[in-house]
Amino acid sequence: MTGGDPHAGIGLERPGVSRGLIDVFQHRYLLSLIVRKEVQIRYRGSVLGWLWSYVKPLVQFAVFFVALGVFLRLSSSIDAYPLYLLAGMTVIGFFTEAFGNGTRSLVDNAPLIKKIYVPREMFPVSSMIVAAINTFPQMIVVAVIAAFLGWRPTPLGIAAILLGVVIVAVLSTALGMLFGAVNVSFRDAQSFVDIIVMCAVWASPVMYQLSMVRAAFPDWAFTLYLLNPLTPAVELFHYGFWAPLDTSGTNQLPELWLFAGIALLTSVILLFIGQLVFRRLEGRFAQVL
Amino acid sequence: MPRYSDSVALPSVVVDDVHKTFKLRHTHSVKETFLAAIKRKQLTTDFNALDGISFTIEEGEAVALMGFNGSGKSTMLKLISGVIVPDRGSVMTRGRIAGLIEVGAGFHPDLSGRENIYLNAAILGMSKKEIDERYDDIVAFSEIEQFIDTEVKHYSSGMFLRLAFSVAIHTEVDVLLIDEILSVGDEPFQEKCLARIRELHDAGKTLVVVSHDLDMVSRLCRRGIVLRGGNVVFDGDSTDAVALMRA
């Protein structure tokens, strides 16, 4: 297929051959319109509109807080437990939404993909950006609550929060592309992703503390737990929003930055794998959808 | 003759020995695939949509792709637009390509006409600046100025098609792919669309047209390519091509 093209010199190109994610960022204007469209239409026709994106996590928060904080008394062993819970739920919520919607994005945009060529990575990427736009005000809410409890932002804390966002953004884009591409042929992917998403909130230290995992797990299993990119992402949010209010000082991961670096690296590697699989399967999208 | 192979015109579209086989899958989940494999049922059937097609379209040519249903015309257009890629052989194009292929594919019912114009034009490859420049022309051509800020879901089907077509036909392109244009709007609007397409052709744009309206395409295009069963059976003057189709 490549090389030896007699027409290559006069500007002939192969239509429909993309450079992957690079192409998406060259179509920034289209990306911005797609994101704006998604944001605009999500809660069309509902009275509360975008408030629903805050009602849902808030109810979930209330349930967790009553069940775990009050009944299981985590509130007494973890300082500022509501804030601890909220910070972790915000980052996991970002992941859940970006990954879930990214997986479905290609099937949802089937009419477009079948008829007009646009770089298809556009759809998982726009899902991630929409999720980020949704998450940002939630982070503000967490910051306001934290400030009310006596938290003051530090440069390192802000950097930790941003790094957490970057890790989850890369990770969810990678997985969204991977499972989104598979979902085109096998809708099983989307049910499988629902399960992953359901486990995500329990497989990272959102509701409980890392020290509890360390106590219960053998060393190798604990290391494995830390290698889950979401664990450092959640811990980075805890570091940024909650750690300054923690008086015990024993609840933090000493190798936080090391594992955050590993998480970022893992996410970037997954992004390459996701892109690779996506390109492999992309040629069939218009036919299969 | 409508072929300018001796002239200096550069090729706009080069199709070289293109094969496209569709796998018709009979299973759509892991479970179904597994069960079918156990029962030794066939998982897929091959269908040769295109079987070794070659042609070259020079810049500024207007070419009609003709053929009966299932002859591979629309598959060919999709290959040129890049929506699907060939299994064997190559398709090469030069410049920007836009398709009036099922207009309105990128429209969203919950957005206003104005928002849809921007979204759809961007999907067809235009930049913000280009859309800003043409926005007034697009609206004027569609003749639905007064509804432009209404959500598209409240449009009549005629209004919807007018707007969608108007966006597509104002895109900045070098090669315009047109599939069944005459399903658009009432007669005066169709005439207007045809006039606009002729205007684009006069301006040196390359046209590739698929339609079952043989009289219309033979008036619009000088060259006709007839496809049958995934092969080119005729490539030459469009009136001869129409004669062959009617034979």
C-alpha cells in the first residue's frame, strides 16, 4: 500500500488516512464546536439542567457519608471525612464520565461516522473534554468547602490536583479510545466498561484510607494496588484538598510523587496502545456501525 | 471528448485497481460468535462491492457515476471521501473533498439553524473564518432567514433539507461529491441547486455525481462511468453512458 506512488509529487493524498490524535488537535475548531454542542444539549428540556450533574454526585456523597462515615464510623478515624470523600469522588467521577461516554461516543455518532470523514478520535476526546468541563465546577465546590474548613491553597497542592486531572484525562482518553473502538463491533465492551466504572470507586482510596489497604494486603498486592493509575490520582486530590487539614499525618502515601509519575507513564503508554488499536479497527467503523 | 488526458490538467482523483469486499457478519456479540463457531455455522459472507475499479478524474471535470442499485456507486463515493478505505488498490485525491452525501448527517435537532450551520460546515472541513465569511450566503441560499434561530427539530423536512444542502454546497472544496441531489426540496429549489452546482463547475471545481436521474446527470456531466457488479463497463461520453444504461 505504501511507497512507489507515481502521483505523490503533485499533491495527491489518500483520503481517510488520519494521523490519529494529532489530527484532532489540528481540527481544534471542530472539536470546540462538538464539545459546545454536547454541553448545550445534555440537559435540554430539563428544568434543573446542568444542576443535575451536581445533584447526582451530591446524593451519592450523602449516601456514602451516612453509610460509611456515620454507620461504619470512618468519620471518627479520618479527619474532615466529608472533604476526604468528596475530593476522591470528584476525581473518580471525572474518570467514570469520561471513560463511559468515551466508550459510547463512536456508536452514538454513528450517522456522522458513516457518512462524512472526520478524524474519529475526535469523539472520545470530546467526551473527555466535556467530562472535564463538568468536573471543573465540582472542584471549585470542593475547594470552597475545604476553604470553609480552614484549607488554604499551596502551589504544591494545586500542582498535585492538576497532575491528578492530567493523569485521569490521559487515562480516560486512552481507555475510551480502546473500548470505544471495540464497542463498534462488540457492544459487550460497553457493559464491560460499566463494570470497570462500578469498581473504580472501590478500587481506589476514595471511601477508606490507604493505611487500611496496607494493613490488609500483603506487600505485593499493595504495590499492585498503588500501580492502579487511579490510586495516585485520588491521592493527589487528597494531597491537594484534604491533607492540609489532616492532623494525624499518618494517612499519606510517602512515595506519592513516585507513584504519580508511574501512573502518568502508565496512562501515556495506554494512550499509545489505545491509539494503536483504534487505528487498527478504524478502517471498519463506517462499515460495521 | 470529455477526457483531457493529453492536457496539462492535474488529476483530482486517481482510482487504481480498487477492490472492496464487505464481510457480512452474521453474529454481533461474543456469545453469538461463540455459538455459531460451535455449531460450525458460517460467521461471515463476503460480498464484492467493487472488483478492480480504475479511473482517473482530471481537475475541473464533471463525472457521473452511473449504475443500477447495488452496482457499487455509493461505495465508490465513500472511498473517494475517505469514509471507508479500499481492501486492495489505492484511491488518491488532491485538494479538499466534500460530499453532499446524505445531507444533514451532522445536524443536531436540538441546536438552532445557526448553530447547525457552524457545526456542519466545520464537520465538512471549514475553518471559523471561512464559515463567518459565507454565513450570510448560506442563510440567503436556504431562504429560511426567519427561522435561523429556531431549533432544527421544529423545521419542516423541506426547510431542514434546504439548510443542510445550503451548508454543503457552500463549503470550500476542490472536489465535490454529490449523491442523489434531486431528493432535495421543491422544484425551484432544485433548479437553484443545479445552477449553483454548475457555477461551482464553471469555477473549476471537480464534480463526481451519483444519481438515478439520467437526464439530469447527462446534462450536468460530460463524462459518464457506468458500473455494473463492481466493475467499470463503460467510461466515456455521458450521453453514450445513458444510452447504455437504457439499453
